Amino acid sequence: MTDMDMSVSTLIELAENASHAERLRLQPQVDSVVTALTLRGMNVPNKLRNINKRLKDEALDDMFDNMPV
């Protein structure tokens, strides 16, 4: 198992077990790993891709929840 594989599995585990606030803090890191894997031409696990999408959606929802009306 490579360091990148370990990072991916660690991030997946962290994101799946994190609170909402922790997931919001993890989102940039998860996005960076997905981008790095893509740029290197490496396979991005579907589970990580799905987590990244979900975290981005949560961050976007959170941003609009805090917007004054």
C-alpha cells in the first residue's frame, strides 16, 4: 500500500465518521487529494469521489444557510 493509498483510506474513514463541522473542515483536503490523484493520472476511488461531492454540497448548503435574507 502506498502513502497515497493510506491517505485516501484515512480521509475516507475520517469523513465517514466526522461531525458536520469536521466534514466542512475536511472538504478542502479531500478535494486536494482528488485533484492530485486526477492530475497524476491515478485512479480516484468512487467512494472518495462521492464523499468529495457530498462534502462540497454540504459546504455550499452551509454557505447559503448562513446568508442573510
